[in-house]
Amino acid sequence: MRIHAKRSASILGFLGLAGFCILLGCSGSAGTGVAPMMVTASDAPLSNILSAVVTISSANLTAGSTSVSVIAHPVTAELSGLGATQEPIEFTNVAFGTYNAVTLTVSSAVVTYVNGSGQVTTTTATLTQPTITVALTPALVINNSGEAQLQLAFNLAQSFSITGSTVTFGPAINTIAAQVSGESDGERQIEIAGLVTGVSASSITIQAGDSGKQFTFTINGSTQFPTGVTANSIQPGAIVQVQGQTQTDGSLLALTITEESEGNNSGQQEDGARGIVTSVTSSSGTLTGFTMVPREDYGSMSSATASLNVAVSPSTTYSLPEGALQAGVAASAFTSAEIFPGQSVVVAGSAGAGGVLNAQQVTLAAESVAGTLAATPQGTSPDSTFALTLPASSLLTTYTHLTSLDVATNQATEFGNGMSATSFAALAAGTSVETRGYLIQSNSGSFLLYATGIAQVEVPETPEAPEIPGIATASGGR
């Protein structure tokens, strides 16, 4: 498993970066019992960070003088690639009660970023405040009335400080607690990419490429697959992306499943990686390979190096995930000619000599881009377009010399932080937002991000005192 650094909002944001979430499912009878809880992570991306891997050593909910652990063991998560989406990182049980605060402790933060000279640099950040406590307002009530969700949104920009070669990390987060039954579909959506460890006609189990945790999703008649793909055709060991939704009973439903490698009949794990392209190599105008910074590794590609060399051949195939097609990307829009620095991809293949990944399949991946609105969005909801003004330190500014990025929304775009397509259309120029979607470069050289998710970047909450006296620890889990 690779360790990198990611997102900017808050430490609990890591437990749920730009949207770090804990999803709870309630069961049992009136005043006593336990409820299932899904812990998810999200983040608000930092413009010059290629990867951010944070290890959370503990996370606790507090109810009066009682502290309840929601993480059984330290969890490692890559935050920079999440953006306006939530990734599950833990599933546990929590006792009924009213919880008024969450305390998170981070034991490590490793970041890969572009320094002032334009070089890719990896370093372990100095932890300025490993433990943070943030109030839940309103308090989170866990009872038998249905599953609840606690969202912890990490802000990487305010969590990481990069000055020259000195990098420090002090988590900054926002929290949202609510009953799942009262949330919008967008607020309940989660996303995970990883290796298939088990699959049947009714479920699929995925091992995340960053945390190594396994999560099982229900498959039913509403689950969408790419053309020609079914649950029965997916092989154990294949790399897939699942976009799902938390249910009121505590389960996870797969909404879309995209194969990012075809797997193999032997069930062996595929070698591969997901990350950001930093340079491309071509011969006589034909792509021969590229270098990427992995955010997640699969199979035997796990390593501690910051960059990975990928070799392509005439037999390498290029594909779009189902989410990109739903977002409006044309099926023919992604080929070897459309790979460029600053783009996010998933590569599946086989490990070669010298740590080179020989690509059998390259799939366009979603990426998160933060910036400010250059003007009020134009168009008729839900189809709108807008220009996102990029920070000077943005990866796209470094690699493609862009100062602004055109973004398009459609009916598949989800809005977070309480926004809707209508309220988003009314936002004023200068509003800070984070967008997630699929970035394409046309033959004419113009760039367009097809948005799958948009959220307004919020200021992290003020943490409470680092210690709460008189707390008795009570464990919860399963």
C-alpha cells in the first residue's frame, strides 16, 4: 500500500476529507442497543498536492463522559483524490446515545507535491497537532429510528503548510450529522476503487487500494454496468470502481460498477495503480509511455517511490468508466492521444523490470479540482457551464499552463454541502468550490471537466480543547 498525502479541510475531514463521513445504521430497541456505523473519508483538495496519505490511529465519539471508538485499528487513507466524494474507511457498531463531539488522532502524514521549482517531491510532514476535537452541532443521536450519518470533511489547504522544503500537518475539519433517511441522494453517495475479492449475482466485495479495507456492496436491478459487463463476468482480482449509496439499514448499495481491468480467470490480483500523470513520452507522435504519481496501488505495484513509469504498446486499450459516460464524455473521446500531464488515470497490467508497469488497459479516472468561480454559472439547470479560476500553484497550471478551467454540469452531477443545481446556479463570482469529474483535452487543445460532483468549500470548524477530562473509554466495533 502506498502512502501519500491529500486534501485540505480538516483532520476529521480525513476521516472524511472534503467530506469525511461516518455513516451509521441504527437497529435494536428503545433506549439500549448498538447501531452499525460506516466511517467514510472525503476532502477539499490542495492545488499542488499530487498525493496525501494520512494514517488515523484513533477516532472517538464522545457522549457526556463516555468515549466510543469507531476505528478498531489504525487506518491509512489517501485524501488528495477524493474531493467532492466520500470513501468508506471503516465499518463498526456504536452504542445508542447522543454524541456531541468527535476526537481524531493522526500518527502520520506523507505528502507528494510539486515544489516551487516544479519538481515532484515526497516528504513526511511534521505533525503540529496530531489530535483534534470538534463539536457536533447539532449533536448526533444514535437510536432505533434508522441509520444516521456523521460527515467529517477534511480541508487539505488548511491542514498542510508547505514552505520551501518544510511541510507541516495539522488537521482541519467540518462535521455534519443527520439521519440518512433525511439526506439527499448526493449526500449519501460514496465511491471506492480497488481489487475485487468476492463477487456474486447479488453482491461484490472490494478491497480499497489505499486503506486495504474491504467493503461489500449489494447488487440489485438498479445497479448499472458498462455494456457487455455483468456481475457474473467480473473476475476476482480485477480492479473496479464502485459508486454506491448508504442505505437506511446500514448496508451499501452499488449504483454503478466499472471495470478498470478485465481481471483473469485464475482470480489472481491485477497489478496496477491510480494516480496523476506528470509527464508523457512519445515517438513520431505516438505515445510510448508516461510517468504518474500513484495515489493507490494494486497487486505487486505497492512501493514507497513517488513516481511510477508506465509503458504502453499498440495492444494497450483505452476506456471510459460508466461515470464518465453518464457525465457526458463521448465514448471516443479518450485515446492515447488524449493523455496529458495533470490528468487522472487508472492503469492495469503487469509489473516489469525496474518497477515499470506494462499497461494492458488505461482508464480515465475522476479527479478533484478546486478554485473560484470566475462568474455566475451559465445555462439552464441542470445543464450549466462555468469557468473555474485556478490557484497559481494548481497542478493544471504547472503542467498545462491553464489559469482557468471550463466545467460542464448535467443531470448526473451531484451537489454537496446542502447545495442543489438551482442554488449552485445562483452562486456569485469568487465563490470557492471544489469540483470532481473527468478531464478531457480536445483535438483543438481545449480542456473541459465533465463534473460528477460539486461542493462549496467551507471554513473548517474551530476545534475544542485538545483534551476532555474525565472521559472513560468504551469500545465499540465488530
